[in-house]
Amino acid sequence: MAAKITIRELTMAYGDLVVMHDLNFEIQEQDIFVIMGGSGCGKSTLLRHLIGLQEPAKGSILYGDEDFTATDPDERGAFMKRFGVMYQSGALWSSLTLGENISMPLEEAGKISAATVRDLVAYKLSLVGLSGYEDYYPSQISGGMKKRAGIARALALDPDILFLDEPGAGLDPLSSRRLDDLILGLRDSQGSTVVIVTHELASIFGIASTALFLDTATKTQGAIGNPNELRDHSDNPAVRLFLNRGDTPAPLQ
Amino acid sequence: MITASSSSPTAVWHQAGEAVTLEISGDWRCDGPAVKIEGTSPEHFSAHYQLDNLATYDSTLPAFLLAHFRTVKATDQEKPERPPLDGLPDNLRGLLELALAVPEESSAKPTNDSSSLLGRLGSRTLAVWGSIQALLDFTGQTVLSLIRLCTGRARFRASDFWMTLQQCGVEALPIVALISFLIGLILAFVGNVQLTNFGANLFVADLVGIAMVREMGVVMTAIIMSGRTGAAFAAHIGSMKANEEIDALRTFGFNPFDFLVLPRMLALVLMMPLLTVYANIIGIFGGMVVGSLVGITPELYWNETLKAVDMTNASLGVIKSVFFGVAIAASGCMMGMAAGNSSAAVGAATTRAVVAAITAVVVIDSAFAAIFTVLKI
């Protein structure tokens, strides 16, 4: 069976400036796949490529057997509805309440009765621990709540694949931990595939089943595998340094 | 406060054969007197430090030493790896080691290609070409969006449309009324002074009426709306872009163009003619007030206005207002969509939107003036 997402020979660039070149990896069904690396190495750029907001300079991205990079705009729109995306800043629509933020994609998706939409909104908000916050505006809630509301909106259309851009950044350890538990719970109960961009080691070791390290020095992927194994046994010293917070990595056997 | 014990900071290079000793003394404080430098700075790293007379120091001393190391490193032919720090007090050495831990990245400084005149000319020309492309792209997208609207495939929130309609319609009434009233007043005062010389001050009504409906009503309304609504469109869309909200729309399959640009453009194009008619009426009323001060009864004034302002004249301003509406909404939305991803970029986009809108209004008005002259209307 084909992998959920296959990345082939992907090169990302802004004009002439190459961010990362020759990325090759697969994301399996029900994986919690972490994209990690130092600040500014192109993690978020890779995510934007995966969800079709940026065009690759070279290479292709396949979902199952379908080539996402070759789709025309109409097909791409349909494709994108299978994704749930939580952006770094939450990116809630600031002129709408939390409830409206979640109901707008639902109303767009098809003819759903107002009562059903209301119930769905309440359900999605309670999944992320925000029941009763339907009528709050994004500016009225805290940063951590915005992130959770962003996840609730990403879940609106019951996506196949959930993309999360730095979910734990700027959160206190407890909220960050709650968010990790939420992601694990969603994967287990909904069977979704989760792709996370992060550099929080606690989350990486806590929830990732596979991790991809983007190496700034070589501008390509450094290593891929289970983070706990990579920490001690990766043959790439940059990966071991990263996962050990710069402490002298254990010597290779 | 300079106490008796504080002395000015001094750095002296003592040359003794090959060896160079750097003697540092005094109080090195950023709020103290300026640093005195004596002797010539060596071309190689000096290996010896003399710090016996150093009293107190803050960041100025390590900053001075670091700058010295950088210049030596730049001029030294042998390119030594790191300067000698032995002989410095522990905490000073610690700070310098920290500062020197990561080598200076020469590629980290933004490159400046536009130092030469030709370089600047070239990059300006490319920028002009880029903005022409952006304008064409925006125009094309607008047409596609309108086609989708006509075939019923464009999707936007109706409440967004009504909200914009209110913002650029009803909420603009007070400011448009004030400005138009004053413009009518000014025209009447100026006209009255001149026309009284000919004993023809009744024609103030003609002057105010024709000037308002042909030019002043619509142009003043357009300029008010550029500053008010064009800027609001650019700021709103620009900050949505900075906050990734537009990306979020796209991932849910909404076309940001249909969703944000279309309702704003429709609302402004619908409201501009109405605001123009309103501005014309208020302006004529302003003239009437002046008229009654100089002895023209409102009834007489009104009849004279009706004689002067026919349907052709009255419709010219309204026709122009539709074009102005398109230009203002397009400037605002286009600059908002093209905004960068920071709060400063939102401010810049707003400025560009207002400048572009006012320029477009004046250019379009001139074009209409030429056309109307040729057509003799």
C-alpha cells in the first residue's frame, strides 16, 4: 500500500534562494510525523508546500497515489478540504467569533441544518476543552486558547490529515502537555494522520512516531526515524546534538 | 555625576619592539566621558594587557575590544583564528569568549546591489515592471471573480457584504455632508465676489450647481472615500494576511479574492453614486446659504440652479463616481493583498493604498475631462 504522503526530490526555493533541496521521505497512515530543525531552517516552508500554499521549485508531493503538485486549481481545492491546518499564530478569522470560525467551513461544505451546525461547533470546541466559548472573539481569549481553537477549526471538516505548525510554541509546559495529549487522543480515536512542525524536544519525544530532521548546514534532510533512536544512534552528529540540546552526544557504538 | 575618583577612560598602545601592550585605565562607562585613544593600533593582535589602572567598566570596554579585534582580523594578512585573551580579568574574558564563540557571518548582512546609480535605476525599473504585472494580475483576478459572481459560483459571506455596505455608505454620510457643505459654501463666496463686479451675482447659483455636480461633489467624495474606506480595506486585508488568515481561507477551499475583494468592490461601487448625489445636494444647499446672506432668496436660488443643472450635467458626476469606486476599492484591496507579513508592512500597504487611490481618482478625472471636452458635453 502506498504511503499516506510521499515526498519525492522536493526542492524548495524563494526565487534563487534555495531553502532545502532533494527531500525524499514518506509519511505513513496514522503516523504522528514531526518535522524538526533549527529556527529558520524551512520547517514551516515545508509545511506550506505540503498543504499547497507554495509551489515546489522541483519535485513532487503525492497523497496516496495522486500527485498533488500536478493538480489544477479546482482539484486542489477539493484536495485541500481533506486537510486540517492549524497555523503558527492560530490564524483565527478575527472578525468572527470562535463559533463562526468553525461553522463557516461547515456551512460552506454543504447543506447542513443550522441545528446540526450548532451541535457540531459545540462538539469541536469541547474536544479541545473550550466548550461554552462559542461567542468569544479571538482577541478576547489567551494565546493557548487561540491555539486550541485553531485546532478545533482545523478539525471542522473531519480531516484525513492534520497539519500543525508549532502547536506548543509560546505555551507554558502544562498547556503544551495538554495539547500533546489532545493530539495523541485525536490520532487514536479518529485515526487521522498528524504532521507537526516543532522544535520542542518534550513534544518530539512525547508523541512523535517518526521525526524528520532538516539540516541547515547541508540544506537537506539530516535524518529520519524514531526520535528516541535518533537521539542516541543517529549517524548524523547534528541530529544528535539537536536532540540532546547540544550536550555531547553519546559516542556511536 | 562625576566624582573625584572617576577618571576618563583611556586606551594606550605601547610599542616595544615586536610586542605591543594595550594599557587600559580609567572608568569605562557609557554615560561617562569619551574614550581617549593614544598610540597606533597594531596590525596584529596585541598579546599583552595592562589593566592595573582600570577602575570600573560596563559594556563599553568589551565593545571597544571586540571592535578592535574585528579591525585587526580584517587587516591582518595571516588571518589568525582568535585573539589572545589571556591577561584579561575572568569576567571580561568570559564575555569576550561568548561574543567570539560564533564567527561573524559575512553573508548575514543584507546585500545592497543598488549602490551605483545604474544599479538603482535598474532595480527601480524592475520594480515598476513588477507593479505593472501585479496590477494586470489583480485586474485579471477581478474579472474572473466577477464572472464567477455572474455564474453564481463566487462565494462570500452575505453579512460581510452588508457590513461593508454600511461602513462605506451610511457611516460616511456625516463626513461627506460636512465637506460638501463647506465646498459649496466656499464656491459661493468666491463666485459671489467676482460676479458682483458684473452685477450678476444671481449666477452664483449656476456656478455652484454646475461645479458641484460635474466635478467637486464626486471628486471630494472620492478623496474622502480613498482616505476612509480605501485605507480601511488595505489595513483589514493586510492584517488578515499578516496573521495567516488568508492562508486559512485558502486551505478551507475559499477563494480569498471572491471572499474579500468582491464584497468590498461591490459595496463601494453601489455606494459611490449615492454618496455623490448626496454630496451634490448638500453642496448646492451650502451655496444657497451663502446666497441668502447676499440677498438671493432660496426660491430664486433654487430656480436658477434648476435652470443651470440639467440631466446631462447631473449624470456626468454620477457616471464618474462608478469608476472612482472601482479604483478606490481596487487600490485598497490590491495593496492589502500584496502586504508583507508584519505590522509595519500593514502600515506601508495602507499608505500605498491611499496614495494610489487618490492618484487614480485624479488621473481618471482628467481623462474624463478630456473626453467630455472632445464630446462637447
